[in-house]
Amino acid sequence: MRYRFELYDQLKQQKDHILAEARAAGRELGLLEQQAPVNLGAGRLFGEQVGAETGFSTSMRRYVKSSCGDGYNGAFVPTGGGWLRSLLGTGGRCLVPYEKDMRYLEWMGSAFPPHIAAARPWATLVSDDALQALVVPLRGARYECHGLHGQPVPLLLSTEPVASCEAMAEKAADHAGTLTGFLSLAADTVGYGYGLKNEAGAPLLAVYLGELARDMQLPYILDNRQGWPLASLDLAQLGAQAMVHSSPLAGTDFLVAQEDIIYVLQEDGHVVKHPEAETLLLAHLGAPRSFAEQHQEALDDVYELIVKEARSLSSWLVQRLRLTKSWNFF
């Protein structure tokens, strides 16, 4: 047996035999002749309490664990971020870096400072007790207005991870009384501010944010709904407790998280069971950790073609582009 849940599944299959042996031993010791019943703790031993199952099959659970480690599990959760209330509470603030494509602000009631909420139209007040996004600008980044509508655009090529984390740590300390967690994009490219990486290839900005969350003993959640699930970003390396992805089932997201988080969501009724969507997701993902191996040549060919074509153009704008490749966004 490779994973813990397989041990408990085996115990569950042998439940009747184990209990029969326990009763036989009790009779030999004369315990069953006593007036008071003997509590064998069978419910806890065999996982018969609510929340023992995540709704995923053995195949899917093995896939997640082979990719992330035995301490992780997966589940389908409803879109809209309602499940975040179980992890981050209500009425508090969740720290987020001011970055691109902040779709996760849909899950928040509003943003602080307020002028950022006005600039991000998807951040609308839902209820008085909704979670608030504490948005922190990144050091080295520029926030300029561009386009026909003059909309604020985060320009993150020159983001400084260390200085940015220091700024977020200061802001977190200022709001420690209301802070309930951290949330960011799961990105690994320079255009999103995640270009600088450590020796393991993990983006420093996310790593430092994960360290800050750990020091404050608060959860760090990654939004990877625009990326490929379990392709390259490692939850453990980033210090995150959960990462949410798009799902083939309309109205749901695919969440990979530490087992205790999945358990809490199951207890609170946020886990959606859908075997057909799970089968489709498994077919879409392929073999665990083999995505890069299967598509390495294709990605390299596409990247080299784009670089070659870009170099052949004389436009000053094209010459200033910084071209990178990413398994997560492939």
C-alpha cells in the first residue's frame, strides 16, 4: 500500500472480520458478559462519520497524491468561491497581491483600498459580512492606464519578489487583527511578475508569499483556473495549502488541497460528487506527472517558432518583448 487512504480502505473491506475477531476476543476475556456495552470505536476506525469521503474515486485520489504527495486530496467544489468561507471565514480580510487577471476578486465582497475596487469591475459588494480583499501593490511593478478606456493595467515585468514580500508583510502586520489568509494567481511567467525563480524552479514571489502565510499560520490559496492542473506548479514548493483549477463540469471547480482542508469542505457541504466529470478530467490530464514528458518536444517547437518569427520582425514593440514558455499555461 502506497497511500494512507488505501490502508483505511482495506480496513473498511475487512470490517466484519475485524469486528468478529474483536467480539471473539471479548467473549474469551468475559467482557461481553458485562452489563455495560463495550464501545469498539468502529465508526471512527472505519471512517463511517460524515466527511470521511471526498467524492473522488480511488483512481482520482491516487492521481492527486502521486502528483502532490500523500498529504493532499482533491474534490469538485461549486464555482463562486462560497467554499472559501469555510477556510477564510467572513467579515475579515484576505491579502492578495495587485496583479493581472484577478478573477478571484469575484469571490470577495469588496477590495481595500477602495479605489482598487473601483478599478476592478468584478469586485462588487455581495453582503455586509463578505470577505474583503486587502490588495497590496507589488514593488517594481507599474500601474498605468492604457487602452481606449484608459483602464488601469498592472505592468509586472520588473516585479521585485523580495521587496514585494516585505511590503505584503508590513501590510499583513498592519491588518493582523482582521487577516484570515492569502490568495494569489498560480502563475510562473515574467509577465505576471513570477519570472524570478529559485533553484527548484518555483516562482519566488509565490514562495515568499507562502512563507509569509506559514509564519502567520494562515492559509495560502492559489487560483489556477487559467492554467493546466498539476502540470508544473508544486503546492508544497510554493507553501500553499490549496490550488483551484477549472473543471469540465459546469458550475464547479477542481480543487487540490491538503487533506484537512478537503475534510473541512466536505463537512461543510461544499464538495460536489460527479463521477462522469471525474472520468473526463482524468482522461484530460493523462498519466500523473507525464504531461511535460509527453509534450516537451511540442512546447519547445512552438516556442522556437515564436522566437524565430519575433526576431524576423522589425517592429520596435516586438523587439522589446520578453518571450518565455510555461507548462502551466501551455
